[in-house]
Amino acid sequence: MARSAMRRLSFNESARRKSGPFLPRIPWAYRNRSALQNREREMSDSIFTFTEDIIYVRKEDMIDGPHTPGQPRQTAYEAEGIWTGVTTITAVEAPSQWHHHKDHDSIMYMLNGEIRVDWGVEGERSFTLKPGDFAFFRRGVIHRAQALSRDGLCNFAVVRLGAGETVETVDGPGPNVIDAAH
């Protein structure tokens, strides 16, 4: 599984390098037909071990957790290498608990509300997310979030790719836990 996932990422990375900052970003498939044919062969075997061709999860069928104080989550789907679900930011008066997703890269899409995310070695960096915004978190980045919407509706969809526990709380900001370990 990891090898095919790495191959797919390297194709995307290669496409980004070839197009460069000043050239149009032409999809790699149009530049390299043989790569497209190879990729189609690779794609015939899913990197996930689905039990069905399509899995759908209704809101009422989601499972509670894993939680961080100020950030309850609901799991829609979890299998080896992937976690996906919805996070609600309930931290309005104060930010949520500092935490990281040690061995998971995370992609989040803001559904409703507005949040501020703090991060950085001293917690000195921040950005705001509004509906329709995406954020990409590299594994091991310590961060926290606070709802800026006073109506209590702050939800985002998350896809995490990696292994092990999806959330680990810490006492405060700091360097990326993966970088600090090396």
C-alpha cells in the first residue's frame, strides 16, 4: 500500500516540478502518455481495502471520536492508512487543546463557520479559515483552533493519511514532533 501511495505522490510532485512557477500547470497525463497508461494499471488495485465498491456513511452512522478538548470529532471512515470524518470546533471563549497528528498528513475543508488556527514553535503563527477554504497540515505540526463564529456552527471535513493514532494532545506549542525526533 505505501509503495503505490508513494508512487502516486511522486507523479504529482514530478508534474509540479516540470511545470515550474512560471509555466502553466498542465496535467502530467498530457505530457507523458506512457505514465498515464502505467498509472491506469496501478489504479486498478485500490490502495484502500474497501469491503464494497462504494461506501457511503450517513451522518447518523458516524462514530464519535477521537476527541481533543474543544474539538470533538466524528469518524466517517477509518482503515489502514486513512481516517476521514468531521470536526466541530466548540472552543469559543478559548482555543482548543494544543495537539498534533503525529504520523498523519491532514487535509481539511471548512464547511461552515470561521476558525483561527495557531501554530509555530512558540504558537506565534496563525491563519483564519472560512467556508470553502482548504488547509493542509504536515504530519507532526503542533496546532490548536478557536471558533470565531459566535453562533456555534464551526465544522470542517478532514481526510488524514498515515498510520497510528490520529490525534495526540500536548501541553503547548513547539517544533514539529517529527522534525524534533530526527
